[in-house]
Amino acid sequence: MKKSIIFFVILITFGNYLYSQEALSTLSFEERIFDFGDILEKNGKISHTFIFKNIGRTPVVVSEVVSGCGCTSHKYSPEPVAADKKGTVTVTYDPLYRPGFFSKEILIYSNGHKHINRIWITGKVIPFLHPVEEDYPYNFGSGLYLNLKVLAFGKVAKGKTKEIELRYANDRDKPMTLRFEVVGDKENLIYTNPKQLAAKERGKMIFTYSMKKSIRGEMVVNVYPIVNGKRLAQPLIVRVFEEE
């Protein structure tokens, strides 16, 4: 209880410190939050320029701009901004593979990190269908692409199970029948075949390894895709160890 109270006091003190640092800043932003609204992932990076004014009596230098996400980049002028003059901070957001709503905080340090200002960008990324090779890099032939070529279950204790999601894609312009055939340890590997795929259809399935009986060392199992009744030459590899 005592530790919780101390932590709470420290948290309040630190928050007040940050607030005081921001309050002392002479940078006045025309806006603190910018909402991009709905943006299309396929259109790539988007940018917005925040404008601030130095309302103090002495020049201000933007020392650093920081964000906790690698999805943002920043551009600002390192030259001093004279009193009553304006400066800018441009924030760029990369929506690639980031579908849905986002809200990113950007910290602006000025005068050698003595002062802090906060701005935010928000929006919603509308995704698009990427080329099959981007999301499913392994071409197994006959129009079948998978996102994995090895199902690495790692260590599984006896009586326990582990799951791995496998994603698949039919890259042909006609339907495909798809199932998988296990060569080896059929008892412990559990899955449900997807059966029929429409032209250009993409989907996913779950492979479960259930350690029903002990194995020694590493178990390696080949799982062959069967496309339109034909077994493909390249197998999907399953690797698993028994956890002691």
C-alpha cells in the first residue's frame, strides 16, 4: 500500500513537471490536433504542417521532435525563431500495413530540451488488397501461395497444445480445391482443410499440435498441399520439440 502511494505521488509530480515545462514554453501552436480523416493506404504517406508562433521576447530553437512510432517522420527548421515570428513542424505518417484508426503523439522540445510541446495526428487508414507476393511470399506452385513454409511450434509439453495460423491464397482466375496431406505424425497434428477456394480468394486456417504422446528430440513432419487433386512437390514443414 505504501509503495502504491509513493508511486502515485511520483506520477503526479512528474505530470506536474511536464505540465509546467509545457506552460513555460513560448511556442503557441495554431492547432494541437490534426485529423486526416479517412485515408487510403494505397496512396502512401501523408503529411501535415503545424504552424507555431514565438510569443516570447527572445528567439526560440526547436531542439528535437520525437514520436514513439516508426510510422511517423518529422521535418522542422533548426534555425532560431525570433520573437513574434512563426515556424513550422511537418509530420508525415506512413499508413502501409497499418489499417484502422490511429492517434500519434509528437513531442516538440525547444531551447535545449527545457520546454516541451505536444501535438497529435489522428485518422483512419482504409486498407487495400496487396499483391499476393507481398502477403504470401511462398509460391508452392499451381497458383497456391502461403505465408509460411515452416510451421515452427517450438517446445510443446506432453498433454498441451499449440496453434499456428496459416494463411493461403489462390492466385489463379479460376476456383481451386485445396487440402493438406500429412506424411508422418498424423496423430498429433490437427487441422481442418479449406476445400474450395474461389478465384483470387485468400483465407486462413489453424494448425494445432497436440502432444498426446512423448517424442524424442525434434519431430519433423511433411505436410503436402493437394491442389485440384494433385499433390504438390514442395511440402509444408512442421517442426516441434517435446518440452520436458
